[in-house]
Amino acid sequence: MNEPKLPPGLLFGTATAAYQVEGAAGEDGRGPSIWDTYCRTPGRVARGESGDVACDHYHRYAEDVALLAELGVDLYRFSVSWPRIQPSGRGRPNPAGLAFYDRLVDTVLAAGIEPVLTLYHWDLPQALEDEGGWRVRDTARRFGEYARIVAEHLGDRVNHWITLNEPFCSAFVGHAVGRHAPGTREGTPALAAAHHLLLAHGAAVGELRACDAGRVGITLNPDHLLPATETEADRAAVERARTLHNRTWFDPLFTGAYPDNEQEVWGESADGSYRREGDLEAIGQPLDFLGVNFYRPIMLRDVPHEQADPRLRTAVDIGAEQVPFPGARHTTMGWPVVPESFADLLVDLDRRYPGLPPILITENGSAEADEPDEDGRVHDEDRIAYLRDHLSALARAIDAGVDVRGYFVWSLLDNFEWAYGYDRRFGLVRVDYENLERHPKDSYHWYRDYLTSHRLRRAPGTPS
């Protein structure tokens, strides 16, 4: 089968996140996060599992960086654990936490790989949640202080900084759906959390710029949303969902305005009481790149609100219901595999938001039913097909004029998959959770070979 032909200058990587891989949850002064609390609440996480040990990356990072080096990636995206740096979310940094990221970054650089650092991948210190968490404005200020600590310590070696990963999930899956930490179902407080996350991003951008920390961006997970039918009602449901999923983030960041249909989507819950003069200016500071995570499209139909009383609705009760995507294969997450939607989304964003910064695809991958054979090999052909087809779709988007500079597979390792526990495997490398041994899958070898062929097509002098 022909392999996707992407521009020679495109950089490739893979990604992880702190709580999903590090483990060592109670070691070296790390404080509890909202995910530690969530995992200890009965019924929240499958089989009562947690990230206490995860992949033990905290102790095995050198082995994992060796896997990255053998893979041949240009970039490695990881996240810093806020409670490992500031156990209570405030005050002087924890030296042992900083020392771990020193070791990790130095090892990554020694392998000839560029580190891409995410400041926040959902592990808010529990002490800040106890004071209101993202619902209150002070958390954004605390995040700026945390960003400065990390930038002052690692800014001499890290040149790519991502402020937040998927604030949609933090605000709405965490505060309205209740399927992520902190696990609440709220209306106006969830909208306040969304706004304060954007303010936190702005505070971090300011601190990173002040520290001359390099290239700065944010990672969003915009959705390609499609109506179940071409009825006016279903198309209207898609527009409401577009505000929930996409416009809440893109409009303040890249147009300097809030979405103009907030009242239609949320009614009196969108009262704006959490906003202040000057917020849009802080949020909308210029960025060097935009991270985009993509896994699947969503098909929607118009439905009645779950709660008849608008005052009691959660922020996700917008009269739109997801329906099955016809004719598509589904991953073990239940997500439809529709590669053309990847290209369609990127082209649509490019048209809706002229002047977007260059894009990094910071996550793309699939959870599959990986089972080793009698020799311990994982023949994950579905994952290879997923990656190949989505890279082909990425090539089509680039050919259509979308400025994409990099692509990261999610994930390097099988890991703790949030409320699913360890039941969903996204990794290029299988982790045996009984002994934590790593076993590269066929997809790892395919990606390695693809990167080798890609490098051979690079023009002389192209960065690698």
C-alpha cells in the first residue's frame, strides 16, 4: 500500500501525559491532584483503578526515551505535573519535582529529540480545587505563577510550550458531564471554569513571554460536527454544539470576541458574571502555534433538553444528542474511524479563522483491542491503517493550504486512560501492567519505518 507523502519539513513525534504514565503519585513531595481524588471515589473509574503507578515512567523514563530514540521521532510531547512542582498549587517549588523534569528533559535532548512541554494536562492540585478550582478566578493567577516557575527552570532547554491541553475536557467533561475530575454536573460554574481556563492560558502566555521561553501555543480538541439529517433542527443542533465544542475556545483566542450565540445555547447560565474588562486582551495574545487533537467526528441530532428548567441545566444540556456514525469502523473507545473528517476539520478551521498560527497535530491515534500472540507480538493492523489513513488525510489538508508543521501519535505507551482505567490501549508500545515491561507493537515498527522513509525525502538543510 502506498504510504502518505507529506512535506519533507514536517516534524513527527509522539506524546504522553504526566498522570497517565508517571506513577510515583506519593513520592518525592508530590501533592494530590483532582485525579487522585476522583480515582478514589467509588464508581468513578473502571475497576477502581488509578494513576498511582501507571507506567512507572517516573522511574523508567530512560527506558522510554530509548524507545523514542529507536522510533526516530523529532519531537516528544510530555506534560508536567503541577502538584509535583507545587504540591498545594502555590508557594515555593518542590525541588525533587523540578529535578525529575531536569532529568527527563536532559535525557530527551541527549537522544537528539526536541522536548515539547505541556503545562497542564488535567491534574489540578487538589488544594486549589478545595478553594473552588477552575470555577474561581484566582486559579488562573496561580497557574501563571506555576508557569513562571517551570519556565525559569526549564526555559533554557525547552523551546516549545503548550499552556493547556483540551480545556474543553477540563471545563465541560469535568464540570458538566462529570466523567472527568472533578466529576460535577454544573451549568454556570462550568462556563466559569471554561473562561478561567482561558484566562489561565493568557496568564501563562504572559509569563512565558517574560521569561523568553521560546515558542508558545495551546492545544485544543475541536470537533468536526455533522448533522444526522439536513433538517433545520439538526443543523441548528450542530451550531449549538459548535459553540460548546469549538467556538468557546477559538473565538476568544483568535477573534477577540465571545461567541455571538451564547444566550441561544445556554440561556441565563451564560450570564457573564465571571468576566472582567480586559479579559479578552489577556486571552487573545498572539501565539506561535496551535495544537490540534483529533480522533473522530461527531454526528448530532436535535433533541429536547434533558432538564426542562433552564436554571437547572448543565452546560452540556444544549438540545443536541450524538448518534452513531453510519458505515464506519469503531475503535474500542466507540469512536468512528472517518479519516476524511480530519482533513475536513482542518480546512474548515483554516477558513473560519483566517490568520491562525501554524498548526501542530498534537494528538492523533486509536485505541484498539490489542492482544499479544504466543510470542508476545501485537499485530495491530487496525492501528496501522488508522495512522496511515489519517496521515493521508493530513496530506490532503496541507495540499488545500492548511499550515501544518508537526504531527504526534497518541500515544507512545499504553497508559491510564482516565475513567476507563487501563482497559483502553492507545500505545505504539504495549505495557504489561503486571510487570511494567514494554513491548513495541507492529505499529511502532511501522511508524519507525515510515519516519525513516520520510527523513530520506528531506531536502538538504531541512531541520530534523
